[in-house]
Amino acid sequence: MTALRPERETDTSYGQQSYGGSGAFVEWYGPEAHGAPQEPYAAPYESSGAVPYESPGPAPYQPPGPTPYEPAAATYEPPAAVPYEPAVDPAYRPAVDDETVALRIPGPPPGTNDTEPTSAPRASSATGTTGTTPGGRAARRKAARRRHGRHGGAAETPPETPPETAPGRGKPSAPLSRVEARRQARARKPSPAVLASRIIGEVFITTGVVMLLFVTYQLWWTNVRAHEQAGSEAHQLQNDWASGRRSPGTFEPGQGFAILHIPKLDVVVPIAEGTSKAKVLDKGMVGHYGQGDLNTAMPDAKTGNFGLAGHRNTHGEPFRYINKLQPGDAIVVETQDTYFVYKMTSMLPVTSPGNTSVLDPIPKGSGFTRPGRYITLTTCTPEFTSKYRLIVWGKMVEERPRSKGKPDALVS
């Protein structure tokens, strides 16, 4: 047993006090020792929601001895006050000063990877739930205001600008070096083979366009111009006949002197002297094989062969369908004073361009065996070529003065 200390030996009451009586512990350690009125021991400290600090150190020293007396009555503990919260939109949180908030969870230190797992999930844009935001309640409220706006509405989030991506890869592309930029520029330049193919293609396209224009000119525009010129010449010829300014006789090359009618083919075309393409045929008229052109007879001759030539295609194409004539079809030549009516008798589908015997006074191959008053129509065959000639023959059946009116072949 430990011996008594000297300073305690002078006090005869040391160690003899009773610890079992009421107030004994308070009398020894209570406020009486400081001159304050004696009061029962106060209830443990309770704050309005604040948690008292508890040191993690060792328990306080307890002197040996009997346990102090504790009354059986329970100490009254008032209920904790519940803070008032107004009924507002859950998304709305008023601003709170950070200094009045109790303990807060410190935020992650700078440089911490955001991909590390946290104690609570973050806010989910799909479900609308709010996760834990570092920085305490004030920081969470500020974050909520940034997400939902000042009055709880959805805040506008600026669209993110996608980073530049490399062509055809879908990944951000880093700036190119000069060498790489030059290499890509050279790769974009077409090779000589590509340039050659482009030039050849352009030549083909240009040639095709030119050919198309030429065909359009030949098949359409030449007919338009020839019909216009032939119609004008026929109208002028009829006016001269009516006024008496043109008399029968010898005509100059290219001069019109008669009108050819083929009722079955609906052909009405002027007849001019000569077979010149530029002066006669290309103007849509029919040319007479006159002086210098095999010198065939005129319609008013007592005997002979009246030979005519015309285009089958393009430039008015007056003889395009003469291959459709049948024996007995009328062919009428109108002059200043007389109508000469011929009937188609025979046809030579193909012959050489040098076969001039078809224009003889008694043409070979026509079936005529003696002199008479005949007509011969010549044109090119097949169509759109000039390789061969197509020949149609007719025999005069009527000579009718204009004073007696038109013949039946033109009336019916």
C-alpha cells in the first residue's frame, strides 16, 4: 500500500471522508471550492445541432476509490430543435454563407483524376438525381444553381465544339508539319495519267457536242432555211406570171421557171435551171438538167426527156418519199402558160451515179421503146447517203392551158 504523502498527513480528514453521502463529490470538487453557490451538477452540454469536440486521447485520470454516488433519476434532455425549411421547389436552394456551415468534406486535391471512384454517385442527366459534390452544402447549392438556373429552370449548356478531326478517321488531328503538308499537297495533285484521261475525255465530249450540233444543223436547220427560200421563190414566180414580167424561153442558171406538183406526196417546189448545189439544190428547189448538165428537153418539147434532180434528205428534201410513188400517180409541171400532167410508169431503185443513160430521150431501163414526152426524177439512195441513185420515170398524159384552170390531178 502506498504511504501517505507529507502534505496530506496534516489533514486528519484525508481519506476519512464519506463518498457515499449525497453531494459529497460535489462538495469536494464542485463550485463551492470557488466560492459559488452550491448547485446540483449540470446536465451534459448540448448545443443546437453542433457536435462537441471529442479528443481522441486517453481517458481522464480517475483516482482509486469507491464510485461516486449517482442518483437514479434520469437527467432531462430536451428534444433537439428541427430547423425550419420553407416549402419551395426542391431544386431551389438559397445562398448560405460558407462560414456558418459545420464540418465539411474537403474537395479533392488539385491534379486528382476524375475517373477515381467516389463515395457517392454524381448527378445523372438521364435520371435527374443529384450526387455528392465536394465542398459542402454551399458548394452543392451553387452547383445546383449552375445546373438548373437561378429559379429552378434548366440552364442552357453551350454546345461543345468538336475538335478538328483528320479526314476520314474521326479522331482529332494534330497540326501537320511542313514536310507532311507538302507530301499531302503532292498527293492531291493529279498524276500525268489522270491529266491525260481528263484531256481525252474533254476532247471526246467536245467532239460529241460538235457532232450533235452538226447533225441538228443538217437534219433540222437546213430544212427550215430551204423551205423558206423555196417558198419565197415559188411565190415570187407566181407573182411574175400574173404580172407578165417573165416570158417563156431560155433561163439563166439558178433562175426559176416552173413549179413541180406531186399531189400524193404533198410536194410543191420550184424548178430552177441547172443542178448546182449552192444555187439550186441547197435552196430547196428542184434542178433541171439543162445546158451543160446532160441537156435534157423542156416540158413543152414535142419529144424528149425532161430530167429533174433533187435532195432526198436535208435542204428541204423534196424527193425524200418518191420511192413511195406507184404507177399511175400524177406528177404535174406548172409553167407560165400551161399545166403538163405526167403519170408515173416505172422505177429503178438503185443505180450508179454515173449511169447517165437514164436521161436519154428514150431512157434505158424505163420500159419505153420509142420517142415520146417523158419525165425523169433522180435522187440519192439510200437515205442520208449519196452512194447510189434512185430513178422514177413518167409519161405525159395531158397538156392543159392555164386559161382552162387546174387539171383534175390538182383539183381532186
